[in-house]
Amino acid sequence: MHIGMMGLGQMGWNLAKNLSVAGYSVVGFDPRPDSRERMAEINVKAAASPAELAAVTDAAVLMVLNTEQAEAAVWAENGFAAGADKDQTLIIMSSLSPVFVRALAVRAKGKFRVLDAPVSGGVEGARAATLTIMASGPAALQHALMPVLRAMGKNVINVGDEAGLGATMKTINQAMLFAALASAAEMVVAGVKAGLDPDTIIKVISISSGGSWALEHRVPLAWQTDYASGATLAIAAKDMRSALELADSLGTSATLAREVRRLVDIGMARHQGQGDDPLMVEIIEQLSDFYIRSRSNCP
């Protein structure tokens, strides 16, 4: 089976590598020349365009940053749609707005099939093929592509039979993640300023009722890796926009999400859109006029 991978950043690169290791013939496309030149390192053949990729594969994964990149990859003159047929499947694994994904699926009818399958687990999960995959689309299509999905993720969960439900699940997950990260950052900064050791805070709270994935896997990176995680602050900003778009379209409360987006926007402005999501800890440090790394027992 021939599988395409559109977008070979940190996530897509690892997904393509895992598919190749699983025995699939993988064809990749990325607009960056350096990425295309390196694909042979993971036994991936480079395509000149998404249209060319679609023409030589049975299914293709979309793993790009945002809706603008997705729109270009699928619908541009040499996009995926130009080379696909009604038997070809586009597997949307990017974290995209549910509104955008639903509209894409409607537009694709009669042209190609769509499986909405965003992921959670970050670069670490992509590298280890332990991602959680939130799949939505026709049951028969999910069943047919299950071996492909399981080559990339440990937990493949059917969240519905309509494209857009997977994107909705991922959107609310991301909003909860960044809300948890902001909350954890506030209290860790307060605890350290009060005299507690930051690593001891992480150890104790991670096995207590206040624990969270964000506390354990993101907050400590503020002092352990100088705020580097491999997951960008720009992704956090994009995901919070999607969460607010979803809430506003449904008329539901998003009080906390709006505050988290405000904090992310502060970080984006301070770092000109660069850097990783542990910078949310730095935002809290700046607002608190106290930096955890200033403690003598932090490297």
C-alpha cells in the first residue's frame, strides 16, 4: 500500500518514518527544499507537488500547521485534489478548526474521501508511535485504514461518523491542555517564590489530585530545557483560536479559554511568534516578576 505524507515537520517526519518502518511505501511532500532532500534518510520518496503525491498513493496524511497551509496543500493548482480520485483518501491528522474540516469534507464529496483523524501526544508520541488518534468518518473507511493508523498511534478511538468530530475532540483537548498549563505555571511560580523546590513541586503534585500532563511534561521544561519542547507557541495560539471559534459558533461559555488565549498572545508578541509552548511559564514568570531559573538550585 502506498501512503503519502504532506508536511514533514517534526510531527510528519516521525509519522512518515513509522509508516516506512511498518512496511508501507511512503511518498512525501514538503514545500521546504531541505526537507525534500532529506526524505531518503527515512526511506521516503519525495514528490514534486501534492498533486503528484495523490496520483501515486492510495491514501495520504495531511500534517501541516494551520488552515492556510491545509487549504494550499489540498486545493491549490497543484494541490492534492488535482491529483486525487474518488477512491483516494485524505487523512487529516493536523490540528485544524472543526469548521474548516467540515467545509473541506463537503467540498471533497465526489472528488476524494476524507477521514478526520487528529492526534494527541506531541512529538514524543509521534516519534514512539504512541499517539492517540481521534478518528471520525464512515465506519468502513475507518476499518479499512486501521492498520495505517495503528502504525502511527497506540490508541485509535472512533469519535463519530462525520468529518469534523475528530477535529472538535482535538480542539477541546488542546484548550484543556493549555488551560492546565497556564494554571500549573501560576501555582508552580507561586510555590517556588514561597520557597519550595520546583522539582519537588512537580514530583508531589504529579502524584496528587492537582496533577496533569501539562504539569509533568511541560512546566519543568522552563528550567530544564530553557523553555524548549518541540511544540511551538504558534500552535498553542492557533489551537486557542480554534477553541474560541468552536465555542462562539455553539454559543457556549469560553471564559477560561479567552484568558488562556490572552496569555498566549502575550507570549507570541514578546517572542515575535517564535519559541515553544513552555514559554507560557515564562509569561506567568514575567507577570509575577519572578523567574524560577533564578533559584540557585536550578541549572
